[in-house]
Amino acid sequence: MTYVYTGSGERVAYNFYVVHLINVTFGRLGGSGAIPLVFRNLNATVYQYSFNNPSVTVYARLGSLEESRTLTGSPNAQGSVVVVKVSQIEVGTG
């Protein structure tokens, strides 16, 4: 939970969540024997969403697979903040 202080000194509580998504793609692959793998961070993007509800349901889908999670923090919170960080990673051998 995160607290925000207003100009009048009032303290307002928000539930705060961070969701990390990693998108992995294959780059150049090849070789024989013991091959070192190289992981490159191509890009990272951050999105922030605010809700006026203390609980939030997050949905994720990959092809036909789908999952949902309800994030419940303090029921006395003023609202919720969800930060989503999407990282683009490339795996290769060179």
C-alpha cells in the first residue's frame, strides 16, 4: 500500500501493484558443442493505470491460454495503481 499526502495533510491510501511481462524472441542461433547464450534487452516499456477501486482483476492471454488474477490489497484503500512493465528480450548465440 502507498500513501499520498494532500495539501491539507490528509493521508490517502492506494493499493500499488507491478506486473512484469517478458516477450522472448530468438535471434541468430547456431553452432555446436558448448554454446554461450546471449540475452539482449531490446526495449522496455512501462504503462501505468489508475483505478478508483481497491481491487483490480488482471487478464493475460497467450494464444488460447488465458489467465486472470484478482489483486486485492487493503479494502480501505481509496483506489489502486497498476504498473505494467513489458520487456522485449532476444536470445541468440552470438
